[in-house]
Amino acid sequence: AAGVIQSPRHLIKEKRETATLKCYPIPRHDTVYWYQQGPGQDPQFLISFYEKMQSDKGSIPDRFSAQQFSDYHSELNMSSLELGDSALYFCASSNGRRGGNEQFFGPGTRLTVL
Amino acid sequence: GDSVTQMEGPVTLSEEAFLTINCTYTATGYPSLFWYVQYPGEGLQLLLKATKADDKGSNKGFEATYRKETTSFHLEKGSVQVSDSAVYFCALIGTNAGNNRKLIWGLGTSLAVNP
């Protein structure tokens, strides 16, 4: 079965650079969630989209932005990167219209800021 | 707001030992409850879930029962294996989440199983 795809899997950036993380949800899933997991930490919710509209916002810095496109894939744009942005970034998808609340996670993008 | 509390780790067990990882929650109504597992260097995988009181989720020998009266969802396994070594996260989605169904996470419990 198709799973959530994230790219890239690994990314190394310098401070103050920008990064774009991509997430391709499971086909027919209309809801995408972004989470950030620091080393040894629990995942922290960043932002979510339902039917291409932002549905909820968590602890996402103003330096970050995200959107969901017409094909339901989502991109997380990160600017002015800081050392503290080094983390695993997970994307999850679900089918909101069917009322399902199970979220399926991608493998994550490991971002290292030097 | 909604929250999840799970026992602190690390938990170290010998192979074939009995495992319990405690998880309690605070939420209004009837949240959906989940256990996720994260193996070293990997992503988050759903281990099991329960969506209403007294439901028992089970998978790969792991079980957890949704206890409304004690607001708990403890994870158990009768005989752990070395391959169960991972970090286990308890999580919930609130009843009133609507389309904002973000997961509320516990801090995770690291399990190490020795041969």
C-alpha cells in the first residue's frame, strides 16, 4: 500500500539559509500534519491543512510557512535557519472527509543546521 | 487543554519479561487513544489504537485498554523481545478536535530489552 512520502530524507543547511521540505500524502487523504521532533523529544505539532486550507496551527515559528497544494501535497518552507531547527520533521496524513482520525506518518526528514 | 502523561524511561527489561508502560490522559469527552512506536533511527509507526471506552487495541503482542474511569491507556506485552527495543509514545486526539485532529503526545518511554 502507498505510504506518506517525504523528501528529502536528509538535509544539511548552514545558519540563515532556507529549506523546503515536501510531503506527499497517501492517495485520497485530504489532511496533512507537520510535526517537529528534536533529539530525545516528543513530536511537537507545527501546522495542519485540510482541503488545502490551514486547519490548525501549533508551535510553528514565524520564520516557517507551509501550504497544501491542489494535489494535496504539502511543503514546509523554513527561512533564516537556526541551529535549534535541527530536528526530524514528520509529515502525517489522514482522510478527514471519512472522519478517520488515524494519522499515517512518513519516514521524516532529518534537518541538520550547521 | 488536553494532555498525555506517560511513565518516564528508560525502561530496561530482560527478554521474555512482562512489559507495562503507563499512560494517563486529561481530556473532555471521549478522545481517541493511540500508541506509536519509534525504532532507532526510524519514523513513527502506529502500534495500536482505541476509539471508545473499554475498547482494547492490540498488535504484535502488545495490548492497551481504554479505561474511561481511570483515564488510562496502559501498554502491556506479556513477553518482550530484543526487537521491541524502541521509544513508545502514547497520544490522543480530542473529541472536539473537528478537523483540527492534531495528536497530543506524551513524552515517550524508551524501552531497552536485553538478551
